[in-house]
Amino acid sequence: MPNAKVLSEKQAIVAELTEKIQKATSGVIVDYKGITVEEDTALRKECRESNVDYAVVKNTLLRFAFNNTGLNELDGLLNGTTSLALSEDAVAPARVMADYAKKLDGKFEIKGGFMDGKPVDLATIQSLASIPALPVLQAQFLGTMLAPITGLAVVLKQIAEKNGEAAPAAEEAAPAPAAE
């Protein structure tokens, strides 16, 4: 039986994990077996840039944390080497882990995850990973909004050039006010 100090340290870790899981919008459980230190360092850097909390976690401690948060269904995934990626952004952990799994084919495998306090399957994680980042979505939206205006400007310029005259500047188009 573990001594009281070790037991209290483990209880503190479980409490901290439970709190992180409850605050997170989504999380991804990963088998990281076989990656090198350099690959792990690159992954952690990418996670920091995407505001994803990534940590290697003991299966038993994670099992207790999942049981505390009502994610008991994920207990079956907790075997072998396990790491956990959490974020308040619903898409970020799935995108970062899926990208990394593609880079390290076979060494890095997504086991499963959760979203909004409910377990999700691997297909859901893959579909979340395919959603572009928020800045990319915003740029696409703005591009879509500007497309009709840009098209109109191009057509008007071509009409003006076709008639043999350059497009008039704003000052030239406005008549001068009459002097009294």
C-alpha cells in the first residue's frame, strides 16, 4: 500500500486532471509510442502555438479523472502509452493531433476523445481535424464577401477601357462648382 505522501500527490494530480478536463471543450487521447525526443519537442511547440494543453498521463490517474467527469466510456482506451491533448477550442486538439499522426505514420496514433463532456469516436475527431483554423475561416468568409464588389469594379473598369477612355478619377468626374 502506498504511503500517505505518495497517495496525496496522486490525488492532487487526479484533481488537477479532473479540473482541466471539465474546463476543456474537447480533448484527444493519443498513443505516442515510438516518437523521438525531437518529434515530441516539435509536437509540444505546435500544441503551445495552438493553445492546446498536451501532457503524458498515467492511465490509472487518467481513468480516475475520467470517472470523476462522467467520461467512463473512455476507460477502454486507456492502455499502453497515453497522452492527452486538451483545449477550450473544440477543433484545435483534433487538428494538431491528426496532423501530427499523418506526419509520423504508425508511431503516433489517435485512440479517441471527447467533446462537450461526451465521448466521440475516431471518425468525429478526423472530421473535426479537417475544419480549417479560425483565421483561415475568417479569411475565406471575407474573400467571399468581397468577391462581388471586386467583380463589379473589374467589369466597370473593362467597360470604361473598351470605350477608349481611361477610367475617370474622382476629381475629374465631378464638375467644378460655378463661381458667383
